[in-house]
Amino acid sequence: MPGGTNVSRETSTEPLLEAGRHGKVDPDFAAAYPGISLTDTPIGAAAQRASQVLHPESVALPKLKERRVITVANQKGGVGKTTTAVNLASALALQGLTVLVVDLDPQGNASTALGVDHRSGIASSYELLLGETTAKEAIQTSPHSPRLLCIPATIDLAGAEIELVSMVAREGRLKTALSDAALEEFEIDFVLIDCPPSLGLLTVNAMVAAKEVLIPIQCEYYALEGVGQLLRNIQLVQAHLNPSLHVSTVILTMYDGRTKLADQVADEVRNHFGEAVLRAVIPRSVKVSEAPGYGMTVLDYDPGSRGAMSYLDAGRELASRSAGVVGSVER
């Protein structure tokens, strides 16, 4: 223990928790145990992260010099793609950045989690793709944060694939709709585009509109099988439509530390993608699964849960990285 001070579990736990509850170090604790920081114990680190959720003003991230547009994609369903998109957005907004989530999945799950209206007929990503509305008209503010914006998806989007086929420049319609001029007044730092679990014109539009791809990978064997096909499709978009597209981030989701398989999959992903993989890992969590049912992200539903803290860590790590190429699809 730093400074040669011996502190028992019984004497150290309560001051650490108290410090986490108030979002600061208790001065009496600091005086009694010099040289000991909140992060010296696991429970202290947890208390510090919980205090960040409860007191976000103390951990505000600097504004970005350039907006980052990231497509959250994985052709396999059920890997935590939408969950990752909305919770990363919430984590970034909680830490002072303005984030726009573009829901391109006809199921509208991202819109539900952010608590925005996505009834049929309202201005949505469907009308945006067809040129019938503007981004300014379609953007809604989440009731959970003034810095958390969303262009919702309605059931009408299910027919967009067929309607886009006959349109001019069909692959670049989302990019045009999300131009710098269209989003200028919102001062957006991040645009996260949530894709459907397939490679159709909706996903292609998302990849053309973005420079970065974020891939959530479930810590199970079958999740690895679909990644190869996804990377080949990204290469095709690179070659023909968007040369600047690259895999910048990979995040491990639904991690269960009780199983050897989860560790094996995590090691395999880190060996394959290297520095593109975030250090923060998202655990399998009941709270993360429950939150959308209440129209919330896990950071709003249960800010002290392991899932919320993991997404908070992942958001901070994502924001601290540059938008440069840290992951290659040529593997």
C-alpha cells in the first residue's frame, strides 16, 4: 500500500464508497490515509466510475476538432450492435459531447432505446433517404440528454431497399443528407449510424456516409464466422464507393468471464485486429437487456451497473482515440 499505510478492508471500503457517492475524495479519508487514491482498490475504481455517471460535469471530454461519422455494423444479428450504438452515444453525451444516432434499422430499436418518437409517418431516416425531408427536420432530441440526438427509423424503412434501387446515386443518399452543411447548426461531435443486420442498400449507404466502421463482436464462436464476410464487404465498398472507409474500432460484447470460451474469443479478436480493439469489454448484463424496455439506455436505467460503467469506459476510450486508421480490413 502506498506510503506504508496498512488499511484493512473494513476501514477502507466505506470512505471509498462515500467518496464515490459524492463525486469527490472525502477530505477526512485523504488525511487519514495519505497516498491512497480512489483507484487503489477494485471497489474504489468502481466507486470512481459510478461517480462519473452521477457527476458527469467532472469528467467532460474536450470537443472534437472534426466530426467523426461511424457506422456500427455487423451482419450477424444479436451481437449487441444496436445496444452498443445507443449506449456508446449515451456515454459520450454524458461526458459532454454532442452525438447524433441515425437509426437505419427498420425495427427502430435504437429509436426506442433513446426514447424518441418513431411512429409511421413522422420525419425519419426513410424520408431522409428518399429526399423528402432534411436532417434538421428529422432530428429529435432524446428526453434523457440535450446532447443526445436521433434520426429515428419507422416501419416505413422496411420498403426503402426496393425504392432505392431505381434512384440516381442510390448508394450516396445518406452521405448527401448528412453533409456538414446539413448538420452545421447542431455542433455534432459524433454521428453513429446503426445498421440492419444485413448487407443491403441501407448498410451500403451507411458505409458510404462514414469514414469509420465500429464492429461489435459477441464473445462466442459463431460471432467470429460472420466477421470475415463483413470485412470482405467493407473492402468492396472501399474499392468502389468510399476509399476512406476503414475499421477503426472493434468492441467485445456479452463477455462472460466465467467461461473459457469468452477468453479464447477475446484473445482471437485481439490477435486479429490488434489496436483497433477497445480495452473496455462489455459484460453480459441483465440491466443492459432490460433498459430498452423502459425506453432508456443502461446509463439512464441503472447508472451504477457494470454494464453502464463498461460503456462509460468504452465511450471515453473511443473519444480519446484519433480517427486515423488503427485497424486494417486486409487480413
